[in-house]
Amino acid sequence: MRTLHVDCKISAYCTINASEDVNKIRTAVSNILTDMDEKITGDSLVANSNNYESLTKIYETMRSRKTKSAYRKHLMRNMTEDSTWFSLNKQAAFVNVPVLCDEA
């Protein structure tokens, strides 16, 4: 990933279902998003960062698997003003693989 000086905010929200282990959810999020400040609030995990390099794992996977167009489609479809979002699969993230989902 090239070094840019970008002012950004990255937030990750992950619902923790009653049948899920909180530590496994933490692992899944930290496998995909690096250098994030995370906090458990109620039945969800919230992670935040102001460093775009937190997305390095997603970027590298997107480039190596040639899935750039799929990510671009999701980002463009969900764009509002200067913000966008996409959903990732928790089970895949737990085994260190970012996989896009159509629904949360």
C-alpha cells in the first residue's frame, strides 16, 4: 500500500450473537483490520482508527485475488457524500480471509 497523507476515519461494527465467543469475534476483527481501538458495547464490538493503513489486509487480498471490481461496486453502491461501507464475513475473517458479503 502506498503511503498517503489522508484524513480519514475507519469504523468497524460487528454484532456478537449469543452463540458466539467474544474472543473469537475480537480475533476475526483484528485479523482483518490492524491497529484499531476496539470496545465491546452491549452485544456488539466497535473498532475505530484514523489510519487508512488499518485496511492493509483488505487491500492486499483485494489486489492478490483480483477482486478490486467487487469492492469498488460495493463501495460505490453504498456511498453517501464522503462516506461508504461494506460488509465482511465473520467466519472467513476468523481464519484471516476478508470475504465480502451482500448483506450484514
